[in-house]
Amino acid sequence: MPVSTRIALATCPEIPDLDPDDQPLIGHFAQVGVEATPAIWSNPAVDWNSFDLVIIRNTWDYTDHLPKFLSWVQSLGSTVRNSAEIISWSSNKIYLHDLVGAGIPVIDTQFVSDLQQTWIVPPAADYVVKPSMSAGSRDTLRLSTSDSGSVQTAQNLIDLIVAAGKKAMIQPYLDRVDTDGETALLYIDGQYSHAIRKGPLLHKDVEIERVHGLYLEEDITARLPRADQRKLADHVMGYVTKRFDAPLYARIDLVDNQAGEPVVLEVEAVEPSMFFGTQPTSYEWFVQVSLS
């Protein structure tokens, strides 16, 4: 990095000063003589060429402007982290097919891309319908198979998603989430850093109000992952690193299936919450790796 390094921490209009979890990054960069500045990714007044590095952090409105966002990321060339290639891949959960092809266990998922396409209600008490390109659980519903109207409700949402040019996903709702939550493992430079427990977010047939209209308020606590969870997440990160090189940041979300075995729910390498506050030393590591 140049002696007088300037870094942009990309965010969105709703959170111009960064999410509270990311704000300490500014001070940690300052401690090593680096100016890190929040910058709204969609602001045409920002001169991105004035920065030595652009780190994607809180661009949480990107799914509403996906083509524009991906074009902007691509325009940054080698100065953006994560790379444009991994961001494009991670922005569409169709990547679950890639993981299955690599022998990685993922949650059972049906994709619907055509208004005439048939789909099957998953063999579970509840199931989830959502877009393959979304953030913050937007346009997502948890439905009950015991509700006679759930199929029509699901179809209505699927039609809306597909009509918007996206793919719809249908997945069983794994009820262990209600008691155990999700386990999210955080990686910096492709290496395991820490993990958290995410409490259940989805309630049956309910669209929950979002903070800033972007994301759901989450129940987050630090968690020590089980050995099988760590092994699976490391396997996923190995696949990602081999395909794209080690990402600066990534979050791998796991849930347990009915047999109590972990499966991949999501690989978030676009703009994941890193929950630095649950492992404060991760701030320093993130800064160090960013500058290397």
C-alpha cells in the first residue's frame, strides 16, 4: 500500500456512517496511519479513483439495484475487496448448485425460474420461499404445510419473484433452527476467525419490519462451533479459495438437518455482517490483512 493510503468502506444511503459493528474499523485503520472513510457506493459524487482500496461493507441495498451494483464493483478493478468475481458469484444463491457439484452438503433447495414451472411442497412441517438474490430476508416467507392456503400464498410470492426477473427458492424450514438457531462462521483472508449463533428470524406467514427497511433485527451471540460444523465450513472456504483465491471476508451460514448434521444455508461474500464485536481482536486482523 502507498505511504498515505486511503481506503473507502463502501456503504449505502440508509447507513452513511456505517453499521455500528463496522464503525470501529475507522479507528483501527487510523492506528496504523491509514485513512478509512465511509462512502456510499451509489453516490455519483464519490471519486473512487482517489482511493487505494475499496472494501465492501454495508451496501445492504444492493439487491434492489443489482445490475448497477455489479457494474460498479466491476469498474473498481483490482482495488475492490472482495473481488468482482466472488461478489458476482455470491450475489446469487444459484451457487448452491456449484457446492452440490463439489460434494458439499447444502439445504435441499428447489429453484423456480419460469411462471409455468411446477414445484413440490417440501416434506417438512414448514417451508420457506425466497428469491435467490436477496439480502436481509426480504421477500421471504415461512409457510406451514398444514395451512390449506399456504400453497397459493407461496405461488403468489414465487410469481412476484419470477416476474421481477429473479429465481425463487423453495426450501424446507429446518425446525432445529427454532431451538438451536443458525451457526455462522466468519473468515478473514480465507482463515477461520470466529463464529456466532443467529437466533430464528422467520415467523409463520409474517413479513417482519426491517431496520432502515434493509434487514431484520438479529439475535446474535458468540458461539464455539462444533467440530463437524467447523470441518464443513472449512471445506466450503477451501472450495471458494481454490476457485477465486482467498476472500478478505466471508461468512458461512450453517443449519442442522433433521439428522442433526450441518448443511450449508448460505455463503455470504458480498457484504456480510462480520460481527467483529463478538471477537474484538478480529478488527486488528481484518485491518492487517486488508493492507497486506
